[in-house]
Amino acid sequence: MCGIVGYVGPDAPSGRPLDVVLEGLGRLEYRGYDSAGVAVLADGGLAVAKRAGKLSNLLADLAEHPLPPATAAIGHTRWATHGAPTDVNAHPHRVGDIAVIHNGIIENFAGLKNELIGEGAEFLSETDTEVVAHLLERAWRAEGDLTAAMLSVVGRLEGAFTLLALHAGQPGVVVGARRNSPLVVGLGEGENFLGSDVAAFISSTRRALELGQDEVVTITADSVDVVGFDGAPATTREYTVDWDASAAVKGGFDSFMRKEIHDQPTAVADTLRGRLDPSGALVLDELRIPEAELRSIDKIIVVACGTAAYSGHVAKYAIEHWCRIPVEVELAHEFRYRDPIVGPRTLVVAISQSGETMDTLMAVRHAREQGARVLAICNTHGSTIPRESDAVLYTHAGPEVAVASTKAFLAQVAACYLLGLFLAQLRGTKFPDELRETLSALQALPEKIQEVIDTESSIETIAQAMAAEESFLFLGRHVGYPVALEGALKLKEIAYIHAEGFAAGELKHGPIALIEEGQPVFVVVPSPRGRDSLHSKVVSNIQEVRARGARTLVIAEEGDDDVVPFADVIFRVPQTPVLLAPLVSVVPLQIFACALATAKGLDVDQPRNLAKSVTVE
């Protein structure tokens, strides 16, 4: 969850190292944090500044108490795990001439801390990170080199961690290490960078270097050296970041979330782009699983959390229909604890925007231990889950800054559709003309998404008028059910309103007891051009809640007049094939949640208690 930045520049001390780190921390604010701090090195001296609260608190402190010009710097935004969010518990942690920042959890810190206390160490904070600082300081005294010290320490640590360290004895060096937590290198001219996300240095360079699992990296102004935890040189791969600094700013919108809702037509189009060969057949080059194995798959299990799990629920309906393969959708944090039945003919699909979601990563590892093939659907190149999977299908949504996911969700759904259609093509469960028809309809979706976004002002007006409501219910059937769940989640996340999604058929089995006069109820209505019985049943559900005093807010496609007599409000979406409808029907719910939370004066980009990348279980 934390943001990490490191920088080494030219030998002459300057203000650039601190400026780079502070700018990088600002770009990583979306990850969520409750304190921030920096450490700089210059002329053999180490200086640290850190404050609880937002980055603005640290900036105010630095304005009053400037740090000296430097050649190297590290910075951190913390999401508290061990110890309250206080100045003392904020990173960096300093012991002697060493300063350390850390993302993740050191699971065996208690035993290490007791050992260090027995050797006379004194601790100032409640954090697990200070243990690492003490260990590194002792290792430095033995080794006289920061890289060697890091290598001697990481072997003693258990858990998930990204570490960056400075030492006053090596003023032009930053050393980092990673295990189960993200760290990426930025390659510059006469300067080099480290970050928990490429957003940390994107304004300075687009050249980046992937770090593998259990690797230590040492950067100077003109060198980058990477070794494994065993000290052996590691193989690295340079890549180019395909978005620029302007993609990580609001672009004139009042929030990142609103900007990212508007980004969705492009995000879906980019995810679909380049997937067809000249004959119109799907080509997914990233799927490095032999076709013979994919043909033999007899079960698919989707593992994901939160919004990503709802994209998996949509995938279940589509893939089962197109491929005739049973699909299960599991919350990743439950998957390995129920002794799942998986094997060589099981395909596990892991969905994660960041590629660092720890619950999902643990599910991936368990699935592979059981012999299953794993395919990752991810938005972040070089992240851990794709690297540890057998294959990857990248979405191309670009950086998603707001904590509540919007464009990444639509891109995930689009990628799931591509996977389902590719498997149908491979296994021959759909005729070529049927596949072409569905692919053509899918490629028309970005324009239809834009049509819904163009109705934004009318949706916002209704949302603003309902800002005082305390509870919302969401109903849907078939693919409308996960859309209802996602709509409820958005209100919970950013408006702090009780909201619950139900399968509409469950209404009479209990939830209808919640209906009272004025209760707002969203209903996602399936197309009347699909199964007539399903459409009519949902229209009946609208009648049922309306008769009991509910205020009905109905999402229905253009031309569906059956809903008119029973809807207080209708949000229209373009006519779309039933299985593809979530790409348009979820958009009014996103806009509604964003507008309602904004009307309440809430920070829609950084909702309380949440963070963008959940990198601990």
C-alpha cells in the first residue's frame, strides 16, 4: 500500500534529489497513506524529516526546516500496519548512519526484535521496519558496504517487503530489495530512480527495469546492479513505459475518479486493440500456454478481490455460454483455505489491476503448487502476479489513480471477453461467423460507453438531489447481478453509504423486508431482446418494490418501454448484446456514486480506510 521513491543524481550536491522524491511521493498519493517522510545524503551527512498525516504536513515542515542539498534521497508514504500513524512510527527509520524505508510486513519481526534487544538495541518506534534498520546497521559494521549488508539481512526476513536504504558512508548510493512487494527501477542519464510504481519517476524517464522476486538492486548516478538474494548476478529486462506524466494528472477534471470514468472508452478500445489478425481471428500472443493444454481445460476458476471479482462474475456468464466450460469465481483470500479441487486441467484466472494484490498472489501460488495453469489479467506491466503466472493478458487502461476502480474494471471485463472468445475459437464451440459477430459488437462498445458518459449531467443532477439518503439497494439478474454488486460497492467505497446488491430473484426470499416508503432501489434491467422471461421477471421486481413505496432508479436500454410505468427515474443505455451489456450498464452507477460523494464534500479519490494496492493479506 505504501509509496516508495529513491533517487541518486550527480556527485555535486543539489536540491534535485529531494525534489524528485517529493514529486514522486505526490504521484503515489493514490496508494493511500497516513504519514510521509524523506531522508537525504550529502557530504557524508544523513538528514531525515517525517510527519504523520498527508504529504502537505511534511512539505510544511520542510519549508520551515529545510534539508541540506543532497546527492541521494529516499522517500516514503506509510499505511500503518505495526504501530499507530505517528511522527515516530513514520518512515524513514534511522539507526546510526543508516536510514530505511519499507513497504510490506516483516512477519518474524517480533523474534528478531527480542534478539536485538537482548544485544542492547534500543527501539524508538512500534514498527517492524525499525528491526530492519538495526539489522542493517549491525551488518554495515561487519561488511562496510551497504549492498553486502542488505544481502546479509534479507535472508533473515520473512514476509512481504520492499526495502530502500541509505548510509552516510556511501553518499552516492541507494540500495533496495524486494520480496512479494513491488519495486521498479527508472533509468536516467546521469541519474537513476527507484519506485514502488513507475508513476514515481515518469516525469523524468520512461525507461524502466523489472526487478524479479528476491532481488537486491544498487543504484548510483551512472550504474544499476541487480543480484539475487544469494548474491549471484540477476538477469534483468528493460522496457519502455507507454504512458507519460500527463496521464497521471487530473486533466481538468475535479477528481481522478471522474477523469477515469471519462477515460473508459479509450481504456476499452486500447485493451481490444491489436488482438485480431488480418483474417479477423483472435490472436493473444501473451498466452504462453500451449494450445493443446487450453483445449484440454475442463474447469476455470477466477480468483480476485473486490471490483476485480465482480469482473470475474461477468466472465463466468460469458465464458460458460461461449465455451461450455464450467467457471467458478472465488474470492482470492478464501481460495487456498478451503482446499480447492484444482489440477493440470484447471485454468486459474487471476485478475488484479495492480498485479500486487497479496490475497490474489497467494492464490496464484497455491494454484500452481496444485498443478494448475494460471493466467493473469492485469493492468501493470512488470508486476508480481503476471511474472509468477504461466501467461498474462494485459489490459491497457493506463494508470488508475483513484482508489475506487472504474476504467480498470471495464478493461478487465473486456479482457475476460477476449479470453472467452479466444477459448471458444480454439475449442470450436462457436462458429467463425458467430465469433466475428460478437467481436464486431465488442469493438463497437467504446462508442456506446461514450454515449452513456455524454448523459453525465442528468445523472449527476439526480445524484446530487439524493446526497442525504442513508441507504441504497441494487438489484440485477444474469450479468446485471455483478453490475448491481459493483454499483453498491462504489457507493460504499466513496460515499460511505450503506448499499447492498442482490440477485433480483432473491428479493422475495428476504430482502424485500427492507423496502419502505422512499427507499431508493436501483434495478439493472436486462435487454428485452434477450430471454423474454428474464426481462419480464425483472420488470415484475420493479413493480414489487414500487408497490411497497420504493423509489425506483432503473437502468434500461433505449427502446425498452416496459419499464416506463414503474420507474421513477430511468437511466438509458444503448442497445447492446446481453452478455456485453455490463460495459455500458455499470457506467451510470459509477457516475452516480462519484457525483453523490462529491455532493457530500467527500474525497472521492482517497476514501477513508482504503488504499489502491493491497499488498498485505
